[in-house]
Amino acid sequence: MKRAIILGLAGAAGLVASCSFGPMWSAPEMPVPAEFRGAGVSDSTMADLPWQQVLSDAHLQALLNDVFTSNRSLEAMMHNVESARRYITVARAPMFPSLGYLAQGSKGASSPATVATANETTIPAAGGLSASWELDIWGKTRKGIESAEAQALAAEESFNNVRISLMKQVATGYLRLIMLDEQLKIAHEAVASYRDSLKLFENQLESGVANKLQTASAQAALSAAEAQIPNLQMQIAEMENTLSVLAGRAPGAIERSGSMQAFASASGVAAGIPADVIARRPDIRAAEQKLRAANAEIGVAIANYFPSISLTGLAGIATPDLRHGLSRSADGWGIGANLTGPLFQAGQLRANEAMKRDAFLAAKADYEQAVLSALAEVSTTLVQRTKLRDIMKKQEQAVAAYQESVKLSKARYSQGLASYYEVLTAQQGLFPAQTQLAAYRYQYAACIPTLYTQLGGGWKTK
């Protein structure tokens, strides 16, 4: 009999023609250029490559593997993804009958002081199964499921976006460490050179050959170079600690190798076409799923205008007296339908629908902004890489010229044609130029992981 009631509920639900309200979902179309500003048309994109091929340094790969397995932000995001996935089950539950059970029965007696005999009270014992099922005639539950599924996908894409953001942060931080190492080496060389110059001028001053201007200039150059050393050491320690925490490690040293010149000499990049970015970037995909969820919520709000129809059923047994157990029990069953709907809500339903439509328009604006920002980011990096290549070449020429100047001034000094002050002047141009060249090489090399992640590469794993 219990099975018959459940089948009856299912049959009744199947006889009801269902419909669904709310706007149909379709991703908004965006005006996309045929090619990126700063790059020609390319059929391939570096985003198709695995991250290990783009970021091939062994120490950087080891660091990134620790980030992907031990970063606390990624771990928190993964739990959010799992929670969003589980909510789909919650949203689907109303599509199926809800089954429950019940049982009752009691027996008692009272003996008032003014009555000689006790009064005995018995409540019949009963037990059974109950079932209820709200029919999804207007598509409210289905729209809720669609919203939950979209939100779960948005959570997954947000996780992927955090992953590639960390990849970019770690890769550029690793390159910055190498740049700081080279700048620190240049600072130590400058200190040694300026110290020799100062010692020479102090000796010449005592002999009456040099003057106080030359000695003061050498002292100023030495002190300025010495001040750079602890400043660079401080920046190195800060960057190492940041990368260690991102990798889930205690703050400490970061193992690294390579030179900025080698990283800056990496091969060219292929950006592909702008449409690839829209289809690939996880932040855009997340914004699209949030928009889809907002669209489904409009359907849920519209369905609230219509009545709710529920089927209920009950099957069980009852016995008039607990003392007789089930020997005098009787079967019982029942089936019914409930219809409830709104009459007066003081504008609540209309306001709720308007709120959902406003939320959809806000999500649509967020999606469009994400697309435009992504295209702008890629174009900006492509232009930067092109311009930095020219800047870097000019700075390399400047360093070469300063090195030649130092070489010639030393030769003139050794031949007695010039004072060592000419050498000092040439060195004061060389060391800052070398430091700036290391910075330009870093900016140029950092375009690779930056552009790779901006194109949407690196979030797919094996």
C-alpha cells in the first residue's frame, strides 16, 4: 500500500503539464576586434602550451608545484567549490518526493485526592510513512537547479582564476629575485670601485696632488653605493618571504638560478586572436556563469507569482491499545493535494522580481567589463613588450658606451693624460646604467608569465 501511494504521487505529477518562466539564457555578444593592438593576426597562442613549457626554469617549476599543492588560498577556494557543488543536490531535492515517518502512542492514569477511583487515559498508538511532493509546474525548482549549477561552475572558474593569478605572482616574483641579485652584485662592485677611488684620492690629498672636491665626490659615490646594499638585501628578504608563504612554506630562502639576460632572451610570443581569450580566461568564464545564475533567478522570482501545488500521502497502522500490541491493528492510508498561492504581499513579489532583474543587469555589466579589461590587459602587455625590447636595446648600448668610457679613462690615467677623477666620473655613469638595464630586462622577461596568464593559459592541469 505504501508503494501504491508513492506510485500514485508520481503518476499524478506526470499528468501535470509543466512549464517554465523567465528569460531564456544566452551569453551576451561583445564587439571583439579581429586582432590585438600591438600584435598581428596569429593562428596559434602560447596559452595552448602547458605551463611547464612556458616556465621552464627547474627551480621555478618546483616552487610553483608547491604553490599548487600547499597554498592556503587555493585550499580555501577548493572548499568553496565543493560547497557550491553540494548545493546542487540541495536545489535538486524538491524534484523528488519527500518521505518521512511518524509514530505516536501513550497511556496514563490520574488519581485525584477527592476521587476514590483512578481515571485511566489511553491514546491509540499509530505509526506509518508520509510523503509529500511539490509539483514543479512553473519551473521554479528547475530554474533553481540551473542557478545552482551555474554558481558551482562560477566557483570552479574562480578557483582557476586564483590559480593562474598565483602563477603570475610567483613567476614574476621569482624573476624579480634574480634581478635584485644582479643589482646587489652591481652594488658590491660599485662599492669596491668607489672605495679604491676614495683611498687613492685620500692619499693624493695628503700628498697635495688631489683636492677636497675629488675626495668629497669619491666619498659621496661610495656612501650612495653602500646605502644600496642593505636596501637591496631588504627587498630580497621580503620577496623570498612572500614567495615562501605563497608556496605554503615557512619564510625562508628561495633557491634560484639563471640570469636576467638569459630570461630576457626568451623566444617570442604568439597571442592568438581576441576571441580565444574570451573563451579561455577563467575570470570571464566565471563572470558568464554568474550572469547565467542571475538569469535563472529571474525565473524563480516570476514563478513565485503562481500557486504552489503539493501532493501528500499517508500510509500506516493504528491500534486502540498498546497492551494488545499489533494484534488489533488496522491499516490506514490517505492521499491529498494542497494548493497555496499569494493574494496580497504588499509589493514584495514585484520588488523581488525587480531586484533579480537588477542583479542580472549588474552581472551583465560585470561580464562585459571583464571582457573589455581582458582585451585591454593583453594589448597593453603586447605593446609593453615591444617598447621594452627597444628600451632594453638602447640601454644595452648605453652600458656598452659607459664601459668603453671607463676603459678609456683608465687608459688615459695610466698614461698620465688624465686624473683618476675622470675614471670616477665614468664609473658614476656606468653602475646606475647597469642597474637600470637589469630592471629593464626584468620588465621585459616578466611579460612572458604576465601575457601567458592574461591569455588564459596555465589553469589546466594533467
